[in-house]
Amino acid sequence: MPRKIAVASAVALLTGGLVAGFSYQAIASAGTDATAGSKPVPAASPEMFAALQRDLHLTAEQAKVRMTADAKATRVERTLRSGLGARFGGAWLTPSADQIVVAITDASKAAEVRAAGATPKIVTHSESQLDATKSTLDSKTAGAPASVSGWYVDVATNSVVVLSSPAGLDATKSFVAASGIATNSVRVIASEETPRPLADVRGGDAYFINNSGRCSVGFPVVGGFVSAGHCGQPGSSTAGPNRAAQGTFQASSFPGHDYSWVKVNSDWTPRGVVNRYDGSTIAVRGSQEAAVGAAICRSGSTTGLHCGTVGAKNSTVRYPQGSVSGLTRTDVCAEPGDSGGSWISGDQAQGVTSGGSGNCTSGGTTYFQPVNPILSTYGLRLVTS
């Protein structure tokens, strides 16, 4: 079967109804969260459930347990971030996903964390302080040496991580020292990453920009869809996988951010699904942000659906075209042409593919632009199933 666009709002319209029927109850039977009464695990499609097992090397039962833990972590993080305020230092799932850890700067709040079903960890820096440190680095990006490929807030180590080529560690450390930030909150790590946007591929499916470059649709919104900013400029035209006229970029931001939105014409109907390229779909029911350590899957027009885990939020990546801030770092693979494509955790939209290193043969690191800031910036409404 020919491959189709990543979030094919119009595929059903133009190719005779290829959007498959849903089976939302498949993962809802994973069980309930004992700390939240009888609240069920958010539903996910059988296809995403299968992809989690494949890429995270899980049995079916382990995948159900994992999705239960991910859903709980999302709720706990949201509750404690609000309740702890300036004393909140971040939250994450342990690698085995059997424990939610919440960092706090005030030991007197440990009981509150335990009551919410998480394990407290006393840290020096609050999440807001780490974010401020990262913002300072963001303001210095023009002076960063070529050895620096980016930086991100790593709540699990209560630090801001600066990535540097191994040969350029001294130059990177000098840059950090001259930035004026508190160096006790920064770690410089040697990394071979060379992130680049993933759009420069011609031909194939998904959507085409000005009848040349190809990207992947991110998520459907009322009137169109969101995608990566580096995929096109305001006024650029788009065509669907069948090369039929599709829409026009209304707004775009890159570098700085990496997001855009395309308004589609009346021939295309946005649907609240992520396409699997095999005739089946994943339902989208909202956009609650997943926790660090949560399982997550990416869909793109070059490599289809692949899964992994959230590594860090609030990352800055230095592409050849300039720096992009506010990205989420993952260990999911991606390749050129996957840019702009969907990131989903359970049935919750997470973001659109920005760029990364590696490929889906050897593996790699991929970053995505969170979807909620895109919706907020452009005043858009996510289409859900």
C-alpha cells in the first residue's frame, strides 16, 4: 500500500476513506491507577501499543504497566508543579518507569510529594532557576563556539547540560565560564551530536513545499495543521501526497523556535488522528504534556512510527541555521523528511519533529517542538478524536 501523509486529515477524502476504524478500548484495559481511584489509563491505538513493545523491547503486559506509569507521572507532575511553586525542581520517571521522582528545594515538602505518589529528592536548584540559567545561555548563543551543539535542562541531575564536541571541550568550558551563569548548575558533556533539520528530501509522500521539499504534517488544527518552522515560510504553498494543491503556510518561526501552521483549502479535512502509513491511525484526544522518562512515539513520512522515551525538556539546539530553544530531547530515531511529524504519548499530542542526529538504522537523538506553545502562539485549536 502506498505510504500516506503523517497526519492525513485529507487522506480519507482523497483516497477513498483509508482511515481505519479505531479500537480505543485496547489499552484502556491496561488497568487502573491505584493512587487515583479507578481512573483508567488513557486509551491508545493497538498500533502505538505494538510500536511501544517493539522499540522499548517490552512484553504486552509490560507495555500496559508502562502506559499506566506514564499517565500517572503526567498527573503527578502537573499537580505538584502547581502546588510546590518555586520549590519545585522537576519530575521524572526512573528508567524502569517504576518510580516517579520529584525534586524539591525545601525538605519540609517531602511529605506532600509522597502523598501524591512520588519519591522526593532534595536538590539545590529549582526548575525555575535552571530555566533561568538556560535562558542566560540562550541569550549568549551568538557567541557560542562551533564546538557547542546545544544545551538543555536536565532535572534528574539538577543541572543545565551543555553539549560539546570532544575536541572542543576547552572552548565550550570557556564559553560557559564567560556567560556569567553559576557554574555549579552547569555540566559540560562531550557529545558527537551534530543536529540538523530533517526536511531536505525531495519526492515521496507526506506534504510538499512549493512542489519541492518534503516534510511531515504534525497535528491537525481547525482549518489546517501545524508542522516545523524550517519546513516553509509564510506564503509558501503546500501539496498533499498526491501532489494536489493543499494549502499555504500562514506563519512560521525558525530559528529561535521551530514551528509553523498551514491553512488548508476546502478539499482537505483535518482529522484528529496520526497516520501509520499502513491504513491504520492513532487517535488524538488532547495535548497533556508527558513527563521526563515517559514513553513516546514519533510518526513521520520517511520512517513511519518509532518509539522511545522523553530525555529532557527545555533544550536549546544549535543548528547550522541558528539556535532553537524550548525543544524536548528524546532517544527516538528520525531521518530527513520526518521533520514536522507527530509526537504522541498515549493519546496525547506532544509536539512536532524538529531535528536531531543519527538515523533509524543506527539510532540517534531527536528533538521536537512541543505542540502547546504552537497552539498558544497562533491561537489554534487542536482537532481531536
